[in-house]
Amino acid sequence: MKVSGQFTNIKNDKYFARIKSYIETCKSHEINPHTAIVRLIEDNPYTLSELKIDWFIQSISRLSLFQLWIVTL
């Protein structure tokens, strides 16, 4: 609970920070925050490995065939 712009205890502050960090990380990986929160509530949050794989796939899809050929050398 917040009172006048600050949390009433440090425990609530930590909860807020963890949830905000999770949402911001998902946003930076172009994941809808609503979807991220739903998965979190369903006890199936996005993991770091999922985010890295998603980022890797998006990065590869932007490369041309020539760039992919260079990477494989």
C-alpha cells in the first residue's frame, strides 16, 4: 500500500519493484504487458531463456541470406 507517494513498508516496495521490472523487461522484448501478467498469474511467467530465444529469432529474421551465410563461416 502506498501513502503519499511512498510505500508503508519495504516488503511492498520490493514486490512493486519486482513486478515492474518483469513488465518492463517483457515490454523491451515487445511482449504485451497484459499477456505477460496473465502468464505470471497462471504461474507460467516468461523466462529469460524464452526472451533470449525470441530476441534471437527476431534478429535472424531481419538478416538477409548473405548475412546469414557470413555468420555460418
